[in-house]
Amino acid sequence: MKSPFPGMDPYLESHWRDVHTSLMTYIRDEIQRQLPADLVARVEEKIEVDGPDDIRLVAPDVSIVQDQGAVIDLPQGEFTLVAEPLVVLEEVPETSRHVKIVDASSGERVITVIEVLNPTNKLTSSGRDEYQRKQRDYIVGGINLVEIDLLRCGQHVLSADWERIPPNRRRTYMMSVRSRLRTKVFGSTLRESLPVIPIPLRRYDHDARLNLQQLIDQVYERGRYWKIDYQSEPPEPPLPPDEAVWVDLLLKSQSRRK
């Protein structure tokens, strides 16, 4: 079953860890079949933890939950009721994944990196700083950089300068493709399909193509996100009033909301 939305489903943002993990794999697989024989696409990952001066907005630093009193069996066979403990759940560090395309014939030289943004990249100053450091490393190293921002939360952090994008070309969802000192910017609104974007390779290679809408549809179907309760679950972050009205009418027209 397909999403009721023509493009990005805003309800997927609440499930971003799973969506992001699946999307990276599907991107790798789609790119792999288009590459020349001596290029290879791989999913790479690293652990990211925000600095102590920032408040993590994706998940709490520590969660404390109430546990029920438990009866334990002592070595002597006696039973006793122990005090009710507090169970402290440690924070799970954010895992940052990206797809990189390497030239297997020249010592695994990195040709292109594809980044799909996480909330961590956009919501906190340390997350933004870390992501922008990576951007600079890619650019200085002469690596093609493809950035895909399918999140409504947080600040704009794509390498394309927001101030240089005309207001009539700015969209809810933005993609930036940087290669050979040129940057191409793509975008779509909540009411539009996601675009097909080019994936630059070496100078003498034809670009690969990435159909973002097809990939998001794949994530939605295989992740069984058609089980989302559109009736009672609001999207996070909340929609602007005009978009909320449009979404309500859309869901009602498809019998996904009463």
C-alpha cells in the first residue's frame, strides 16, 4: 500500500531512525546497479554524540522509568520483596550513515558521498558544526557531495547557501548536488513528488540517477508504514495551518481520516 501523500510523507519523520537506515541501503542498491565496473557504492557509518553544552532533542540523555517491585529467590530459598528500583536507560548515541562511491581501481579513492540528513545535523549547534566540518572536508578534498534533506525540523545546513537561493525556489524538502565547483539545487513541497536527482561520478562518467520518490515509496511499503494511524497521530513537527488543512482534506479524500 502506498502513502496517501504524493511526495514525502510528513509522518515518516517520527520514525526517522528506521526510515534513514532503510533509505541508505536502498540508495546504495540503486546506485550500485548504475555504476561502472570499477566503482563501488558502500554504506559507511560513524557514531555521533552531541557536546555537553547542547540539549539533545532527538532522544533524552537519560530516561527514568518506574519498575514494579520484584520477588527474588535468595540462595537460602527464602523469598523477600525488594524495594521498587528506578531503571536508568542510558542514551544510545546517534549513528550517522552515508553512502560513498569509491574507485576500486585507484586504491579506494572516494569519488562521491551521499548524505541523507538526520535531526542531529539540524537541531543542535554541535550537530550542525560537526556536519559542516564534514562538508568542508568533502569540498576541500575534491569529493562530489550529494545532500538530501527530507526533514522539516531544524535549520538549513546544506552546502548550498540558503541566501543565494531565490525565495520562489525554496522548498520544504531540499537537495544539493555539488560537483566540480558547481552546485545544483532541487526541491519539492509537501504537495509534490520528490525529484529524480543526478549523482555525479568521475569527469568522464555519465551521472547516475536517484529517483527519490521511488525510494521513499519503497521505504514506506517495506517498513509497513501504511499501519500509521493518520486519524489520531499528528505529524511531528506540527504542520503550518495551511498545510494542516490541506493534509486533513487529503487524508479524508482517501478514507485515511474521518
